[in-house]
Amino acid sequence: MGKFDGYLMVSDLDGTLFGNNYQIPKNNIEAIKYFIDSGGLFSIATGRGMVACDALLSELPTNIPGVLFNGAVLYDLNNKKVLKEHGIDNNEAKTLIKLINKKFPDIPTVIFHKRKMYTTIVNDELKILIDKIKMPAEYMPIDEIPFPWYKMLCEGSNNRLLEIKKYIDELNYPMFSYVFTNSTLLEIIKKDVTKAAGLTELTTLLNIEMSKTIAAGDYFNDVELLEKAAISVVPQNAPNEIKQLANYITCSNIDGMIADFIYNFDLQQNFIVN
């Protein structure tokens, strides 16, 4: 019997598992190997997609599928195979993007379909977005971009994105959800698609009780996930509103917050509660 038998842990990437420059601190990798070798189940829950994960996670040990695109895709990281998808497939999405592009022509928007990232606007800001996403963008007229769309994404200053969010709220598209993955990225996804829903799919697939789940995250797109998991883990660098959701607050992501949690994880003791 391993110390972590029956426990399932998922971690966000940016601001959580990653340290500097999209690198995973070595102590995180060592701790995750220890967690898995001791009976634990480990993977990721991220807004990133298959292309970025395949490129950035070659050294990451995982033994269960990951939750990608903020819950739109359940993905076998080791065999590089989509297991489930919950994409957008209605024309209201095309109308919404057209309206956003018309009112905010300076803001680049991209759409994710399978392993492709399409853009509807080409400008200097797009280069910044491509660098953040770590994958190329292909221009295509909005009506030609095939369904399903895993998510739509806008990039810009926080104030500008707040204007877009207010505009979308006024337009009233209840079939979509809107979430900030950081202060300069606003995502539009299918209603009820969340990392928490992805975690539920994982527990069902693997026959794990929700009471044996652990989630690590640092930002507002992690809220539902942190609330859903039995144990929520948040790094010191997270916003105060996110820290309030934590059962366990670790060191910063730069210093290896996943390792900090795992090495202090004791099934026989209470967790540190914020």
C-alpha cells in the first residue's frame, strides 16, 4: 500500500506547476514522481491545448488523462489522444466573434479547433498572443473556421478586456461562459465547461471518490476546480481572492509549489487551512 493510494491530483500549469519561462522546477518533477510511485494519480487541468502541452510537458510524469482547454477536452497525454471533447458548434459563436472584432479591431481573437489555432485579426498584438500561447496562428475568415471550437480567446490589457467582457454581457449570449485565465487573456467557452467538470469526468472514468481529489491552481479560471476538489492547493503568488479558497497555501510557483505540497502531505494529519 502506497502513502497516496487512491488520491487523484490535478494541477494548473501557468502560475502553478510552471516556474520561470514555462519550465517545470526540478523539485516539482521529483515530487510528482514520488507521488506516483507512492500510489497517487497525477495529471494537469489547464487552459492550454494539445499542441502546447505536447511541447511543454515532455518531462512531466503523469499516469492519468489531463483536463485541457479549461475542461473542453479530456486528453491522454502519454498516447496523445483526445478521449472526450465538449466543443462549441453553433453559429452564435461566429456572430459573437464578428461583433467583438467590429467593436474592438485592435484586440486579436483566436479560435482553437483540434490542434489548430485560427485568428480572425492579424496585427502586432497577435504576435504577443502567439508568444504566450506557444503555437502558430493561421488566419481564416470566421465563417470558414470548422467546428467544434474548443474555446475562443481575446488578448489585451486588463482594462480593454474588461470593456469586452462588459460588452459581451450586454449582448447576452447565455450559451457561453467567460473567464480570465490571467489579467491579459479572456476566454470564451461553452456553457458549463469548466476544469471542475473535467475533474468530475476524471473521477468517473477512474472510479475515484471526489473525497480523494486534490487540485492546485492560482487564478480565476481555477475557482470551480478549487471549490470542487476535496483538497485545494494554492501558491503564495495567487491573488488574495484565490487564496481564500485554499486548504493549503504553499510557496510560490517559482520555488516549486507542487513539491512543497506533496512533501508536506500527510494522510494522518489535518491540512493547513487558510
